[in-house]
Amino acid sequence: MQIKYLLDEIEKLGVSFYTGVPDSQLRALCDTLMSRYGIGEKHVIAANEGAAVGLAAGHYLATGNPAVVYMQNSGIGNAVNPICSLVNDKVYAIPALFIVGWRGEPGVHDEPQHIYQGEVTRELLDCLGVQNYVISKDTTPEELAEYFSKIKEEFALGHQCALVVRKGALESDEKLKYANDYPLSREDVVKLFVDHTDERDIIVSTTGKLSRELFEAREARGQGHEKDFLTVGSMGHSSMIAMGIAREKKERRVFCLDGDGAVLMHMGSLAVAGSAQLQNFVHVLFNNGAHETVGGMPTVSEKIDYLKIAEACGYENIYTAETEDEVLSLFEKIARAKGSVFAEVKTNLLSRADLGRPTTTPIQNKEAFMEFLK
């Protein structure tokens, strides 16, 4: 289905504001919103899906018009609280339209972190009282119009509705390319970390392409993967996983290789990790200013001074790097540092089209990693 049919129906509802967190399955929608509106009065990329529901509620309170909140189905978890305690008709009765990318749809091959989420997506929406309709590539404009007729009725009652979007359902002639001018790719820097960490060092890597690049870097060197916890799903929580390990393994360095979109999603974790001042904790932020893994839409990271934030949160040693020489110097600084470390490495948005995925299962990764920690 061409995205224009969907947006035409949305406009008929009086919607003039869109917010959410990007998803590769919603790439046609995301690129079209960026092309039409950019980021500003009519479109905001939120830090997480719950925050997007809050933005939608504020927009409705100020204008009387419902908003669209887009997300991957994994983001439903972040949105549960404001759906139940803010917009529900037993509280403030604020209508909103959720557009949800259906990763892990039963019968459609996907990655392990999406399997269970895909199985329970519509059940979760039903449980939350959110009437939901499935959009596929075969959905006709007439069927879509029928869905929106029902959505309009639900909105009049202060209810929320969702469109659950199957893989390949939405098409657009617009496919934007996002870029910045930093010289190193994330994969370049990941390889340097593999080459410059010690035998007993522990790495926790964030969800998405960074973990895939770490896996391939080990494979290329004929190394095992037991030193790395490759976080799948759980976006924004790698720093807390790493902190939990660092608290128990104080005699070993624990590196958290994080992403800027992930840090923004649950930014309060910076305060918790920084204030703990764990002497063995090294938090590395790979900052490309984008949700690159799901298409490249920008985050607000270009406007944020993470070094000042890290300092305010209590990290004891704070560094930045963007060239290969600066990254190599960074390893020397980390080796000499006394106390917790926060390092921001600025990277570009380039990643290989043939980037592979881990060939081990999450359970195999967990078991080998726990054996390494003993």
C-alpha cells in the first residue's frame, strides 16, 4: 500500500502532529514524515515510546486534535504506563492513533528478540483496550477507509486505536539518506575495541548493528564470543546490564558499548551508573546522531553535550574522540584512569549492506558469557 493512502485517511481525522520512535518496518512512514515536515512543529522524534504518548496527550490538550504515535511493537512496553494511567478513558480519555511495526509476526522469520513480542503484540493491545487493525500490502484503500471510519467512532469516545503494520505493507517513493561528516564508522571503532581490550575484560554491547559488528569482528579474528554479552532487544538497558555485572566483578573491567538512541531512550540510567562511581566501569557512547540501525532518522544528539551530562551524573573520567588517533589515545587514557569512565566516540552512519547476524543463539551467548565470568 502506498503511504499516501494512509496519510490521506489520517488527515481526515484532524491529525496534524506525529511523534514516535523510528522502526525499519515503518521506514516508508518515517521517511515521508521527514521529507514533508522534518522535525519541528508537526513532527517530533521522541526519546522513547512512552514519552511519545505524553507528547501526543499534550498536543491533544492544547489543540483538541488527536496525534499519531508510531513505534516498533517492542516499544509497546515503554508505552504501557501512559496508555493505562494517562490516556485511557477511565482517566483523561485522550484519543490517539498508534502505528505499530509488527516485528516477529507469527509465521514470518525474524530475529530472536522479536519472536515473543510478535506473538503477543495484538494480545497486548487488546489487553490495553486499544482497538487494533492489521495493515498488509494487500489492504485496499476501501478497507483502509472502513478501518478509519471505526477509528473515528472510537476517538469520539476518547479511545485509542492502533494500526499494526505487517512487513512490507507500506511503500513510498521517498527513501531518504542520512549522513554526517565524522571519519570513522561504528564498525571501525568496534574493531579497535576488540584489538585493545584485555583477555579478562568484559563487554556488554547495545542492541542493533553494534552487537552484530562486534560478533563479526570476533569471527574475523577467529576468536570466541564468550567475552561479550550481545544485548538483543531491551533498547536502552545495556548500561544497567553492564553495571549489574561490574558491581559483582569488581576485579575486572566492564565495558558498555552503547548507542546515542539507546542512551536517550532511558537517560536516567546515566545518573544511576555515574553516581555509583564503579572503579571498573567503562561506558562508551557511540554517537552518530541517528537511529541508524532502523534507517538513520536523527536523534537530538547533535544538540546534546554528553560530556557535561556525564560529569554532572558523577562519572569520574570523561573523554571524547572522533579520529582513529584520538580513539587509540583513548585506550591509553582508559588504561591509566582511576575511577569510572565515560567516553563519547563520534562516528558516521555508514554500515555494510552485507553485515551478518550472530550465528549463536541468545541462550548460547548467555551460557558461554556466564562461564567466562566465573
